[in-house]
Amino acid sequence: EAQVTQNPRYLITVTGKKLTVTCSQNMNHEYMSWYRQDPGLGLRQIYYSMNVEVTDKGDVPEGYKVSRKEKRNFPLILESPSPNQTSLYFCASSLSTPGWQPQHFGDGTRLSIL
Amino acid sequence: KQEVTQIPAALSVPEGENLVLNCSFTDSAIYNLQWFRQDPGKGLTSLLLIQSSQREQTSGRLNASLDKSSGRSTLYIAASQPGDSATYLCAPHGDTDKLIFGTGTRLQVFP
């Protein structure tokens, strides 16, 4: 089954404790992206990757890191999480630039930073 | 900077009604626009992708129209069903490598 898989689905942690949210897709997609979704603000892009070893900042990259060492994986790293990073996070992928192809989303990761 | 507005923010209707969801965007220089559905606790599912050269795109009971010059897209849902209850988001795509999302219309269809 074609899918985007995120882990964990839920995480409660404390300020400053490094965490990684994994994202994997099995569709051989070139484009992958991370979003955060907050009430009243909608979906905002954090980082995206056009292909292996190519990553770029989205609209809200501060406090986040990503890497794309393999085509299928695109982990999101919070080196020193803070409470303002409490949010619902989505990973997404598409065959190419998302506007030209349907974008596929994972089920989300709800992060709470205390 | 592209700004996307969706009206209404929430809608509650009885089963069987035909619905119109609206999406407005400020920068009309777009290549295409996607409509997504988001179920509670789930990610987004792409429903329709309409190119700027098209005026309409249909999938089952869903029909999306695009008027690029006026910065508007409309999603029509025919004969609504309780299973259509979800949040619907539009996302135009312009001269960047990303989608810009609206904040969505939360739809509830009751039996």
C-alpha cells in the first residue's frame, strides 16, 4: 500500500530534550516536505526536499533541522525543543513539485513540549 | 505574498444538500490548485488537482472550478452525505516549490 509513515504519532516531552520525528514513504517520490498545523494559522511549511541531499527552508524553519540521505526518509529534528513548537506535524511527499502532482500526507505527529 | 481565504469557516447541513465551498487567493499568477480533505486525527487527502488551463475538474460527486483571473476556486459537493464530514482545504500553487494552504472549511453533514 502506498503510504507516508510518521513516527511517533504522539509525543509529550520537555523543553530542551532533543527529539526526532521520522518520516518514510514507499512511493519513490522525489519531493518531501514537513508542515506544522496550528489553530487559526493553518498549515505552514517547515522544510522541504526536492531530492536526496537537497533541502530548503520553508516558511517557519527556525528551531528545526532536516536531512535527506535516502530518497524514502526525511526525518525532522528538534535539537532543543521549546513550548512554542507544540503543534501537529505532517510529513508529505509527491512525485515532483507538489503543485503539479497530488501530495500524499502522513497521519500526523502531535507534539507537546512542556 | 500569496494569501488564501476560505469561506465559510464552518458549515453544518442536513444530508442530501448540494454544497458550495469557496476559496479565494490574492495572487492570481498560479499554475494550478489542489483541494484536500482532512479527517479528524488524520492527514490530508488530495481530492482534486485543477490546472490553470482548466475551468473545471470532476471526481464523483465533487466538482472543482477555477477562475484564475478573479482569484477564486469553488468546490461543489453534490448530494452531501454524513461521510463527507471533514475539513476541506484549498492550496494554490504559484511560482514556488510549495503549496500555500487556506485555513479550511469545517463541514458537518448530519443525517
